[in-house]
Amino acid sequence: MELHGVDAELLSDSKRVEPLLAEVVSALGAHVVRADFNTFLPNGMVGTVMLEAGHLALHTWPESGFASVTMLSADSQIDLEAAIQKLGELFSADRVDVREIPCGEGLTSPEKSPVANEDAIQAERTHRSWFTEFDRGMALSMEVEGEMLFHQKSDFQDVKIFDTTTWGRVLTLDDYVMLSTRDEYVYHEMMTHPACLTHPNPKRALVIGGGDGGTVRELAKHPSIEEIVMVEIDGMVVDACRDLLPVTACGMDHPKCKLIIGDGIDYVERAEAESFDIICIDSTDPLRPSKGLFTEAFYRKAYEVLRAQGILMVQSESPRTKVHVFQEIYSFFDQVFGPDNVHCMMIHVPTYMPGTWSLAFCSKGLHPLGDVDHERQKAFVAAEDLNYYNEAMHQGAFALPGYVRKLLGHT
Ligand code: SAM
């Protein structure tokens, strides 16, 4: 296993590393027989941890944030995945590359001797590295395919783009999944079409955030919309997505799109009153630059910027894992728009851990079910090649399970 992006100090301190490896061993369900570490000057270390049926050997190169851990076990019952998970977590590695070489059985048989059959053994070696998102006692791992395509730190966040074996291409910010090309349409179609097909004639839309371009791509599909202003604080996200995620970034090059690199909070603060029909807050979780987007004051300003019959759509987090934020912002929506004009939508985004996600539909009087234009909706669904939104999903998204109704005080 090769660990990338590990803290250099940790990789030089055997007093800290030894107990971590002991934790990995217990995650394997094995026991340490003896451990021996040697630290080098000016930095780095080598260590061995002996087990009953195998061993772990560790070498570290702190100057490059890299460590290699070889693990040998003749016990076929060990839980390798758990060890990889634990290792990545305990060392807070950016990435864990894993190469598995079957051993113990079969190597003695002639057809499997390394000399005779390197191809077969090579073929069995699976080069696997994993990206893991950790949050509130949960983890979501995706097997990475090939090398990291983009990895830079902007003034705002750590931007990564990489291919996966199962979920297409993935964008993460600060190691939180923003989109996968395999399921991005769920979020982008539901962030836009219910509002655009409930509003009788939306002309101007505003997107705050949305640096991957998917929300703009979907808004631009509506013929009545003439202009989409998109305010994204981080130009690096826009450039990286334009370069590596054309499937969503194409939205930002649409003639209707006017892209502004700036803070959405400032933009809304200075925007003309009653100047937009639809506003989509397509932001990261309420951390650092996004924090101010999850406040009552911001929603009040957004309300003023909406025209009559205007609709505000907000990425309103998961009612499963972000309960406090979820409840807090819906109380803000109720204060600003009035409870009768606030509607929670449930959507299923497998790569947004834990998969259950919500969007808020807040209007100046229109109801997402009572006022949806069924004729236009039917024609739109028939004309567009959509993958998630349709009449039934529009209707169903507003049906809330009991636990969500309780969180919102709707019971
Ligand atoms: N769909 C994703 C989700 O639900 O988490 C969000 C995707 S989009 C990449 C989120 C964007 O919000 C990021 O590119 C981030 O830079 C941007 N953002 C965060 N705070 C912002 C702010 N105050 N003004 C404008 N953009 C902001």
C-alpha cells in the first residue's frame, strides 16, 4: 500500500506511528507479536510489526509526504479492505494506492512459479487506489482509476478531479464529492426544472456557486430563460471543470450564461431588487466561503432580489447527516418566505454521502404542485433527454418521509 499526501511530521515520529499501525493490525483482527522501529536523521523511519501469520513493514519519506506499507498475511480471512480504510483514515492520506499479490497458496505449484508465469501473476495483481470521503463517522470510498487528473489548492479549497472505476469522473472540494459524471444529473435536473416549470415565464436566473456548470447547463434548456448570471467564487474550479468535465462545464459556455468570478454574498448584497425570476444557491456545505450563504440575512437579501412569483432553490444538505444545518436553514426559509411558500424536496444522489439529499423550493407565492404548468412540463420532458426529472419525479420529490416531516415540525 502506498500512502500519498501524508503529514510530514507524522511520518517522522515513530511514537505516533507505532500505535496507528497497532490500530490497523486490530482492524485486521490480528495481534501484534513484536514491533521494532528505527528513525533516521534528518527524518523518516523504517518499522516492522510482526504478527502471528504475517507482518507489516513501513518505510516513510516525510519530505514527499509518502509512506509505503507492505503487509504480508497467510491468513486468508483477514479483512484487507478494513485495513486499507483504517490506514487511509489514521494517516489522513490523500490517496491510498493498493497492489494485491496473492501469496501463500499456489506459488509452490510449478504453473504459478514466478519465473514460469509472471503474466498470470501480473494479471492477478490489481492496481487499486481508493478515494475516501470521511464525514461524521461514515466513509464513502470510490476506486480510483489511473492517476489524479487534477489536484491543486486554490485560495478557497483543495480541488481534485479523478476517474473512478464505477462512478465516472469525480470532482471533489476539500475531499467532499461535488459531482460524479454518473449521477450528477439527479442534482442538476432537480435544482432547476421544478422551479422553471412552476414559474409561468422565467426570464432571468441567478446561480450562486455551481462552479462545475451543471446547474447552468440545465437552466439554459428552458426557452423562456434569456440570461443566466453565474457567480462562482473560485476560478480554479471553473477552469479545472472546463478542462476536465466538459459534460457539465459546457453550461458555462452557453450564450445565455454570464459568468462572474466573485463572492455570491457580495453579488446578492449589491444586486438590484426584483431583478431575477429564479435563484439557485448551488454551493458547497456551510464551511469557509459558503458559510455566509446559509444565513437568514442572506436569504432575506435573496428574497428582495427575486421578482414577483420568483423562486429560490437551495442545496439544503442531507436530513440524515446534517440535521442541525437542515433544520436551521428551513427555519430561516420559513421566516423569510412564510411557511406556506417553503417546500422541501428529497432527491437520491448516491455519491452525496449518505445518498439522501434535499433541495429547498422557496417561492413568492407559487406552489410547486398546484402551479406547475403540466402542458409545458410534459412537452419539456418529451423534448429533452433527461435522466431523472419527469412529471412523476417532480410530484414525488415533495413527498416527505415521516422523519423529515418531524425534523421540519410538519407533524
Ligand atoms: N452540487 C454541489 C453540492 O451540492 O455540494 C456544489 C457544486 S459547486 C462545485 C459548489 C461551488 O460553490 C464551489 O465551486 C465553490 O467554490 C462555490 N462557492 C462556495 N462559496 C461561495 C460563495 N460565497 N460565492 C460563490 N461561490 C461559492
